[in-house]
Amino acid sequence: MFDNLSERLERSFKILKGEGRITEINVAETVKDIRKALLEADVNYKIAKQFTDQVKEKALGQNVLTSVRPGQLMVKITHDELAALMGGETADLNLKGQPAVILMAGLQGSGKTTHAAKLANFLQTKKGKKVMLAACDVYRPAAIEQLRILGEQVNAKVFTDEEEKNPVEKARKALREARTYGYDVLIIDTAGRLAVDEQMMTEIAAIKAAVSPQEILFVVDAMTGQDAVNTAKAFDERLDFDGVILTKLDGDARGGAALSIRSVVQKPIKFIGTGEKMEALDVFHPARMADRILGMGDVVSLVERAQAQYDEEEARRISKKIAKNQFDFNDFIGQLQQIKKMGSMKDLMGMIPGMDKALKGVEISDDAFKPIEAMISSMTPYERANPACLNGSRKERIAKGAGTTIVELNRFLKQFDQTAKMMRKMQQMRRR
């Protein structure tokens, strides 16, 4: 995400590289380049101009410390202004109702149904809430079945009532059932609609009036760029929604919607969709996103994802096995599974400072671990628990079973051995 913008901004800051001081001339040149970068990222011209005017004003109004170079100061100013442009503070959900009602709205194909399930998963796993999903899209074929399947995947109750064809009445019934059975949150999935479709917009306004939601979330595809911003404005005028879920941000190299939408509708981006998995829904942090745009990575989010998958008891067990030189293939595959749960590999690597630039144009497949998994799956339980037992005939059988070569298997075994030694060495260093 934001690949093109990040690259252009980096080039803009190079204008000031080596300059001894900030002047109106060199700042004007840098700011002009930043504005071009924003416009290429599909940011509204008016917003791009306001943004760069503020950057220029702040840059010229600051004294450059002897320890700070002009380029570094400009990066800092641009970072702060980018964070402010995207909302400044992280926006929380209002979950005060009994149950709290969240109404999902947006165009057809924006990802409402999928993100209703992702949100249910987030609220259950991260917030400890008891969540019900309500299938109130009565128009799209298989919409109800899709939500039912996704609900099963995230272990959330799904209210269907396929006999009821009126979405307003269906939403009312779902709310009654959620109250009866003590659910903390009711997420209502609605049909996709165009802002110019008066009948459909009247219908969703009626659903809003019927259930009095604590949160109305507008779900929009980031890859539609400036159109996403215009659509958000039209929906907000009718619904006065509370926040935005920006989907497919991982596939948008420009990022114009993320940068513009807050300024246009004055409503915060609350979540971003970053992949296809049910776990691929992140709280939107403006300052962290500014870090990523400027190539600083997002170490805080990376640590949070790691902590979410961290099992203290499992860590102690692995630690003991490493100390006794008993780390085996079962432990190794367990660690791989934890890493995979954290998200796509490219997204994780992009959170490490400097890695976005290093990975430019490099495709990192989420299937990268599959050959390793195949090799370990081809081993017997005894072999997985006893790496040292792998002799020539065993290796030949394992390679054949995994559809690979002896050379590839030996390469993996060498990497496994090096990993085990490195982990043991790190543990010894921590004890000193």
C-alpha cells in the first residue's frame, strides 16, 4: 500500500538533502514536488494544496536545530501533517448499547458482508464481546448463505429468518433476538446500494430509524480512489454515518482514498481491510499509517500482531526445549503457524523500517512456507520429534513424499539446524 506515494515523497525530500538551512526557495521546490506526489496518489487537488500550504508554513516558521538537517525536519513536519490529514487520533467504536448495534452500509461489491464477519471476529477475539450477525441483504442471491458461512468461520451467531423479505422488519427482529439472548453487539449487514437510488437510500434510512444504531459504518473499496471519497460524501449526507471501513487497502499502491476521505466527510477511518483472511482487519492508526507512507515501518503494529498470537505457556515450553537442545520439527511447524496467523508476509515485512523500499517490486507469496510444511508433513511422528535420525534413506522417502529434491530437503535441514542454534545462543545471551 502507498508504494507510489512513498517513493515520490522520498524523492521530494532529496531536494533538501545536503542543504545547510531551510529557505523559501528550497522549501517551495520540495513542497511543489510533494503536491505532485499527492495528486498522483489520487488525492483531491484542494486537499493536496491545503496540505502543502500547511507544510510550507510550518517549515518556514521553524528554526533548524544544529543536530537536525532540513530534510529531516521536512520529513517530521510532513509526517505530522499526514497524520492530521488522516484524522490525527485513533477513533474507537461506540459499544455502549444493550446490545450495541452496528449498521453496515455501502455500494455493491465494497465488501460489506465479508467485513461484517471480520468485524465480528475482531470484537469477539480482541474485545471479548458476544456478537450476532444479521443477514438483512434480501436482494443479492446467496448473500444470506455467504454470511452464514462466514459466521461459522468466526464462530458468530447469524440471524437469517429467510421467510422475512422486508429488510427493515428483519433488522427489528434481529435486534429483538439479540436482546433476548443477551448479545453484546449486533452487526447488521445490508444490501449494496447506489447513493442515487432513492428507493434503496430511503430503505437504509428506515433501517437506521428502526434499530437506532450506535455505529453506522460506511464500507468502501480503497481501490476506487477519488470515487470512493465522492461516494462517501453522498452516503454521509443521507445517513450521517459514524466512520469508515476502507477495504482492499493492501491492493492500493496510491492511497488517495485513505488520505482524502477524512477531510471531505469529516468522519474517521475506523478500520482498514488488509487481506482476505478473517483476521485481516486492522484498527486504523493515522500516525502509524504516516510512518508507513514515509518508509519508517510500523513496528508497534507488528509487535501488537505478534502479541495477539503469543502463547505464554507455549513460549515457556519451547524455551525449555531449546535449552535442552530438543527443539524439533513439531515445534518449528508450530512457530510457522503462529507467524502465518499474523497476516500476509509482504504486509508484515512492510512493517519493518526500510523494508518497503527493499521489497519494491518483489512478490512475497503467502505460500512461501508450503514446501517446508510439505517436507515436515512427509515425516513420520518419530522423525518430526527426532531430527537427528534423518539418514539417507529417510531423506529420500521424505523428499519423494513432499514432491521435492534431496538438495532442497538438505537446504531446509541446514536452515533448521542454524535456526535452532541461533535460538539457543540468544537464550544463553539473555541469561547472562
